[in-house]
Amino acid sequence: MGLSGYRGITEYAAHHRRVLDAILAGDLSAAEDGLRSHLRFILDDVASMRAARPDLFSALAVPERRTGRPAPV
């Protein structure tokens, strides 16, 4: 999820890549640090988005939960 004026998907993907690289290198401490940093990054953006667009976070904006089952006919 993103809105104009917020960080782009490439920044989020770069975080994922750093965490994956740390895991593949066997550096679990760096992976944990990277994941914590990434989550703070996301939570900051969500807080900013919520402040700018509270309508996106209302109960009415939440899509119906999908169960993976086909709809009854």
C-alpha cells in the first residue's frame, strides 16, 4: 500500500533484500536488525498514511475476509 509522496516499493524491496542476504550469509543478528528496521520503516509510513487518509483505515474500508472457498451459487 502506498500513496503519492510516500516511499516507493523499491525502498521496501531493498529492505527485504538486505534481510534475505543476511539470512543467506548466516548472519541472523544482521537479519533481525534489518527486519526490525524494516518494520519501523513501515509503521512510520502507515502512521503517516493514517494521519493523511483516515478514511482508508475505517471499518468500512476493510475488505471482506476471503476464505479461499468459492462463493455460493
